[in-house]
Amino acid sequence: MSKTGNTPYARPPERKRRSSLRALSASLSGVTKRAFARRGLSGGELARQWPTIVGADLASQCQPRKLRFPKPGEAVNGALTLRVAPAWALEIQHLENVLLDRINGFFGYRAVARLILQQGPLSVKENRGRAAAKAAAALPLPPADSQLTAKLSTVEDPDLRSALERLGRSLRQKQARKPKRP
């Protein structure tokens, strides 16, 4: 018997095992690729980067649903279907040229030639995110303390100083809500 594995009883080579944990984001694109491809959003990058492309305000009121191209195999002059909150349809229609410029700037070429707007409620996930943002904004911040005010006294710009003060107060509020471990 040889050691080359020519015998019928030879064991298959052992597979290399991964001993470390992988981040969920590393495997997420593989899981969602098929679902996004059915909607024409190849790779899902357009859907994932949507708030960056159009801005947070517009992204909270519309979402990309489908991207269709006139000829199979060609990725130019497509039609992007957007799901739009009913009160925002007219506003987005007026901003169509700006949105097309931003979307095509993301792709780097004229991938989208027109927008198709579908009015209706946005997905539950999107609505949940907006509700959480509203709830977080509604929480009152703790009063400013002297230590934070003293540290920010060297900042000359009043707008920057107030923004940093709000940030510091909100961080302190989050720390106060965390349960302390014994």
C-alpha cells in the first residue's frame, strides 16, 4: 500500500477549519446577493449605499426597489423604481434630475435614465428606524455640567461649541443608562 492515497480505504485530505469568528457583514453580501439580483440591484450596493447617495432626508422617504435595463446584458439607460412615502412623491418628482445625477455619479456612468415612483408605505424596517430616531431625538438631554463647559470654553466657534456640548451631554446620558457590572 502506498501513501499516495490510491487505495480504496485512503482517507480524504482534511479540510482546513476556521477557528476564528467571522463578522456578519462579511457573509451578508453572499446571503442577500440573490434577493437583490432578482430586483435588478446587482450586488445590493445601491440599496446599501442609498442614504449616502441621496442624503439621509430623502433616504428616509424613499427606497430603491428595482433597477431594469432595456436590453439584457447592458447596464446603461435603466429605469430605477423607487418606493416613495405618499406625501413625498411630488417632491421627489421635482428632484428627479438631481437624484439621477447623484445615482449616476455613484455608478460612474449613465446607468439610470429615468425614475419610476411607486407611492406606498416604506418597509417595516425603514419605519422602525425612523421611529427610533424620532424617539431618541425626543429624549431630553441632561443639564450641562461645569466640567464639560470648562473643557469646551476654549472652542471659539459658538456653533461648534454648542454641537460638541450636545454630543457630550448625549454621551453622558448613554453612559448613565448602561447598567454597571459588579
